[in-house]
Amino acid sequence: MAYRKSVDFALVNCSASLSYSDGKVTEARICLNGVHNNPRRCQDAEALLIGKELTEETAQLAAEAAVADAKPLFQNLYKVQLAKTSVLDALIGCAK
């Protein structure tokens, strides 16, 4: 049970789904929420993973690609690092 109020929401969240064949990523979907007006697919990061093994290094590169074109405002500059870390955590979770 969660004790939250109706106005509580995540600053940033990420979902990721990966498909594998022979240990390599064959399909990738990464979506960030709370960083744009709408949920935002990270297609550059997805493309970076295709055909590669998911390692700490490839996950880090994909996380950096996910926020490479970020244009934060002064008040939400911190969200870039939150988003990058969220992508990394989601991808590492897919590897387990």
C-alpha cells in the first residue's frame, strides 16, 4: 500500500523493454515520462542497443544518447541527470 496524495508524482520515470536473440538485443523500446509535455520515446538510444550485448557500457551509452538532445530550462536542469540515471537503471533491470 502506498501512502501518497493525489498530487504526488514522479519527477522522472522510465520504462524499457528489450528482446534478445543469441545474447544480443534485437528489439528495444525506451520511454521517458516527466521530461516533456508527453511521454517521449528515446529512439536514438534504442537504435544504439540493437545488435549489441547489453553490458554496463552499452547501457551507459544508451542512457547518454537518451538525453543527448535535452534542452532543459534553468529550473529543471537537474532532470537531465535524473533521466539519464533512470534509463540506465531500467536497462540494467532488463538484463536481469
